[in-house]
Amino acid sequence: MSDKVLLTGISGWIAKHTAIELLNLDFEVLGTVRNQSLIEQTKNTISKYAPKDKLSFVELDLL
């Protein structure tokens, strides 16, 4: 079983790079986004550099 990490703001530049490193180190990554429309774009970018089988997303309402 791999460790799980919550990565807030995963659609941002730094968080994407962090997610790639974590996934390549075999962590399970749960990323938060403010808008569901950002999920596909973020998933596509990350999948170019790391496996996405341990990547999941959740939309957060910050208001």
C-alpha cells in the first residue's frame, strides 16, 4: 500500500510538478481544484510525465 498525499491547488504550475514527483515516487495523490473544468487539463498534463493510475481529484467550494 502506498502513502496518500493531499495536494491542494493541483491545477497550479508548482503543484503539477509536485504531483509528478509524488506519482513517480509511487505516492497516491488526491488533488483539489476549485472548478471541475480544470480536472481534464490537469490530468492530461500530469499524465505526460507520470502514471495517472494513483491520481484522483476532488472539487472544493472555498466559499
